[in-house]
Amino acid sequence: MDIQLPGWLQWLDRRFGGWGVSHVIRILVAMNAGSFVLDLLNPGFAASMLLDPDKVWAGEWWRVFSFLFATASTTSPVFILLLFVG
């Protein structure tokens, strides 16, 4: 089945298609699942990934990206949803 994209998406694909990251959704799901497993094994792990501006200014620059994968709890509805995707 061939899906017809809107014109602006076709233009973006022609212009920037080579810059895309292949399997980006799978990578993001794997990173979120890894964060969840690490939080199960080490309960304080998620707290160390939270975005804290004072700690970012103190040199913990990785917090700018890692907070996206910090799970709120082990019963996070987002993680449960991701269990069924993929």
C-alpha cells in the first residue's frame, strides 16, 4: 500500500530525508525501557535523571537530555503503553 504524503512533507523528505535517524522510535522506546529497568533495580535512579537547573549549571549537562526518559513511577502509564508497542 502506497501512502500519499502532503506536499510540504514530500518537500521536507526530499530536502532533509538523508538526515533522518533510522528506527528512532525503537531507540527512544529502548531508552525509556532501560530507564524503567534501572529504576526498578536502583530506586533512586530516576531521581538522578530529573532536570534540575542548579545541577545543570554545576556541570551535570546530561540532565538536559536524560529527564526525557525518567519514569515517574514503576506503574507509569506511558511505560505500560510502550510495552504493547513494538
